[in-house]
Amino acid sequence: MGASDVAGSVQGDALRLDSSLAEEEDGSLPLLLDITTEQLSLAGIEKEIEAFADSEVLRAILDQGVDPREYSRQYEAKLRQAEVASVQDYIAESDSLTALHSQIKDCDGILEGMEGMLGKFQSDLGNISSEIRSLQEQSSSMSVRLKNRRTVQQRLETFIEHVSIPPQLIFGIVQGEMGDEFVAHLEALAAKLQYVGQDDTARFSAAYRDVAPELERLKLKAVARCREHLMQRIYDMRRPKTNLQIKQGVLLKYRYMAAFLRQHAPDIYSEVRGAYVDKVGQKMLDLFRAYWAAMEKLEEVIVTAADALGAPEGPASSGLSLGSLFQRQPAAGAAGGAPGSRAEVYTLRDRAGVLAQLEAPPLVLHVAEAEHKRFPFEVLFRSLNRLLMDTAAHEYLFCLDMWGDEAAYRDVFTPILSFVETSLAAALQELVDPLAVMLMIRINRENTLAMSRRRVPALDGYFDRINLALWPRLKALFDLQLASIKALHPTQSSVECRLHILAERYAHLTASMLLLHADFSDGPLDTNIDRLRYAVMNLLLHLSRQLSAKGRGTVFLILNFSFVIGVLKEAQAKGLPATPGTLSTGAETTGGLGNAGQALLKEFEDSLARCTSLYTDDQLSRLAPQLVSFVKRGEAAASSVPGGQPVPGFSPAEAAPVAADFSQKWQSVVEAINREVGKDFGATLAGRSVLQTAFTQLLLHYNRFLELCKRQGGDGVAVVQQAVTLPSIMYFIKQFSR
């Protein structure tokens, strides 16, 4: 249809619409729109009115007061005009509508082609999806077949690799040089033997039956060559002047040979390991025997049996230490000051320095012997144990790497430890030096901690056994000291009013033992120290009673008690060198004498205070008898009289002669005290302490005398005012206290 046809059709429709409108204007509208007819039926009007009661349009028409029929005509006229205008617009746009219609038809054609094309694509995609699913199924099947083929290939390759015997493997096992290449061939052979031993399929296969004889011959050849090579290395260690650790380092390169023998030839492995235990164990035992023999020549005897606390004073004894092992004279003046003096043999001095050298290497004994050096037994004990620890730790780790267990180490070191323990036990039976034993106990404890820090349990049992041997020996030595004290009968020895050798030895021995024992918590040693103190103090009291002159026994006790206190305080201030183990505080010294030392020091200080008090009371009673007697009697009477009231029987008349007598001779009393104390004690610390105590007691007695006088009222105060003053006496005393 062309554009002219469309326009004609539109015009015809417009004419028909106009004629229809014209007829309606003549009054021939449909009856349903004619509301003016008289034949209008009112049936149901009420329902219609109720239905349109809420209509906004109807309410607006009625509110305007316009006739609805007139309003309807107006409204219909407007509708006709709008419709005519719309038709005119439609006619005006007819060309555009024609073009739009043509475009729509073209679009319909394009969309129809696209619909066909998309339908074809949809059909093709359906075919592709089915092909993809087919390909996925084929891929999964191929993957399973590939995995199975690879598994078969891998097992077949493994089978061929372990069952077949390459020529280079045969040559390497039979004729190859003993080195890393041989070890590599040995590992390959071991892998083949292990494979056929664990895989039943391989073991019962025809291929294995073909190569089994050859594989067995290769194993026997490998075992023979491993045995020969290891035996040769082991025999090399037995040569003189051989450094075992270097040889062991070389042997360790071939530890896989031992592992091969252990798995495939247990009898041969036992033979080789037995040869190592025998040769190396004997070599080490000889070395330790030689070291012990060299130690015998270097031991310096510090304490002999003649140096017991109860032994009489005399020159250095020629007694022997360690019996037949150490038959040498004690060094002259060793640990005792001047030659022939044995009073200070128990002084610790620099012997405790061994505790600060625990990590030092062992002594080179032949060098020390060439230099004519001598060492206390605890120094040799430290050196021996350091050598033992280093050797045992190295051997323990070597046996774990080389032989795979600790059994070889135990077999090697059991004879060595047995020899060392037996030798030490014999030496301890002859050793009478308690300081050496206590130092050895500490060294053994520190060595135990050192091996524990290194996480090497090679010597745990040895340290425990040594500890169990040392403590009983120390107890036995304390018993020997107590026996020597008990054997010293007071009536069988001449006693002089001076420092006794017993007190000197006891002070040094106790101070040294307390220093070494301060950071230990061992009850038996505290008990032994307390027993020794009781025996010494008891003997000193008995000895003091042998002095017939009055007061000389007290002077004897003061001299000895004061010396013991001085030695203990000096030791407490000095302390011990720091040790490298856990017992060390990390400082230069470890402090004090411990709780036992503090208690012991207090016992002697209390005893000294009592003796000093007795001595000063005796001096004052002899030099100022009236003053002392008056004060004692007056204070005894004043104890039953209320405070501040006069004391009957001690009136100013009775006090005045006492005050006058003391005022006349107080200076001579002070000088006499100074002279007597100087004569009894000399210029010693004990003498200065006693002199100070005596002057203090004199001042206290005089002050108490003045207080008694003041309680008697005004007359008593007058006596005090006429007497010498305390400041005057104190000023005079100062010249004797410098």
C-alpha cells in the first residue's frame, strides 16, 4: 500500500466520522445519552445516585448549579473539536507514519533473519555441548590409563633398577678404591638388598632368580672389604703416639660401612666393633694409667697425719701421703708460712682457686714435671676429671655416630672408669687432708652440672659413685680429728698462757670448711662442724684449768677465742673465687660462711664476751675494790626499794669515803688496767678489745655509783659534786685507747 492509499483511507474515515457527528447534532443520539426524554425510566436511579455520590466530577457539576444536560452538550462539543484536531494531526503526520511503517517492516525482516541465525546457533551449541561431554569422558579415561601406565612404569623401573646389577657397581664393589665412591656403591648395593628383601614380587620373580647368586657374591665381597678396611683403621689406632681423636675422625667417614655390616653381616659387625672396643679401650686405658703414674710424681702433700688438731706442735712431719703411690716429703712451709711451721696447714689461701679453673684444659704433666712443679691433690683431681670428661664426651658422641648405640661406649669406658675409681679409692684411704676432700666434692659437683649442660650423660654414674666415696671419707677425716682431740689429755700436755696450736689449726680448718660448704645444704657436714666445735671448746676449757695462776685460764681462753673469731671474720669477708657452674653467683666471690658459719661465729663471740667479762670484773675488783663492792651491794639493796627513794644502808656518809678513795687513785687504776692488759695480751686485737671492755666496765661501775648517791637526796648530790666527773675520766682514758 502506497502513501496515497493511506492518505485516502484516512480521509474516508474522517468523512464517516463527520457524518456521524452531524447526525448526532440533529438529535439522533443514542437513547442512553438522551437524558431529556420523557420516557426515561427511573428504576434503579437511587442505586445509581448512591453509586456516584462520591464522584468528585458529579459533585462539582451539581455545586455549580449548571443543568447537567447543558453541561453534557458543552462537554461533547469539546470532545468533537478535540477529535477533529486529532484527525487533522493524524492526516498531517501521514507521511511520517508511512515512513515509520516501512521502517518497522524492515526491522521485522532483520529480526526474522536474526531469529533464524540464533536458532541455528542454538542448534550448533547443543551439538558442541554433547561433543564436550564426550571429550571429558575420553580425557578422564585417558588420565586413568596414563596414571596406571606411569605406576606400572615406575614399579617396573624400580624393579629393573634394584634387580639389575650395573657393571660399574660390580667393579666399584670388587675393585674400587676405598673412599667416598666405594661408600656410594655400598649404599646402592644395600638399597638393592633391602628392596628384594621387602618386596615379595621381586623376590619370587624370574629376573631375581637370575641375578640372586651374583647379588649374594657382591654382598659377601662388600662385607669382606668393609671388614678389612675397618680393621685396618682400628689397628692403626694402636700405634704409639697416635692421636686417637684424629684417627676417629677419619674412621667416622666410613661409618656407613659399619651400618652395612650391622644390617647384612651381624657377626662380622660384632667382630669389628669388638676389635674397636679392645684396641681403642686398651689404648685409652694405657693413656689414663700413664696419666695417673705422672700424677703420682707431681702431688704436693699439704696435710699429713701429724697435722691433726690434737697432734702436738712440732716441725713438719715426714709422714707419707697416699701410701706407696705418693712417697714424698711435704714441701717445707707448704700452706703453713715459715719452714717448719705447721700451724696454718689448714689455711685455704689460694687452694680455692682451683674452683675458678674448672673449665681450664687438663694439665700437661710432662711439661709440669720438666718445670719441677708440684700441685695439691685437688688440682690433680680436677685435671684428671677434666681429661676424663673431655675424652668420655668425645667417645660417647663418636660411638653414637659410628656404631649407632651406647653399648660400644660402655664397653670402651667401663675398664677406664673402673681403674680411675679404684685408684681414687686407694688414694682417698691415704689422704688425710679434709680441705682437699671438700674441694674434690665441689669439683665433682661442678663437673656433674657441666656435663648436664652439655647434655652428655656419659659419666652420670661415675660422678654419683665418686660423690658416694668422697662424703664418707670426709666424715672419716672429721672422726680422725675428733679422735685426736680426745686423745690429747689436758694433764698430759704442758699449757702456756698463749695461743694454742689446737685453736690455730681449728680456726683455719673450720673457716676453710665453712667457706667451701657455704653454698651447700648438707646436714651431716654441719653436724660434724658442730661436733668439732664442742670438742675444741671443751678441750680449751680443760687446758685453761691447768694454769694455776689466778685469772690465767681466762686470759688463755680469751686469746684462743679471739683468734678463732678473727680467722672466721677474715674468711667471711674474703669469700671464695667464683665458680663457672650454677653454684656461682657470677660475682668475684661467693659470700660468707653460710648459716652454719654464722651460728658458729656467734657461739665463739658469746663465749669470748663471757670470758672478757670475767677478766674485767676480776681486774676491777682487784684495782678498785671499794667502788665495785659498794656498787654491787648497793644495787642488790636497791632492787627491793621503789625507784627514786633512798637506799637504806648506803647513806652519803658511807658513800663519801668511797668517792674520795676513787677520786684519789682513779688515774692509777686506769694506768694499772692498761698495764695489766698489755702484760697479759700484748699489742693484739684481743688486748685492745679487752682494754676497751675494761675501761667501759670501769666507767659503768662509776656511773652506777653516782646514780646510787643521787638517790640519797641532797647529801648524796653533794657527794657527787665533790667526786671526779665522768668526762674527766673519759678524757684520760682516750690516751690509752689509741
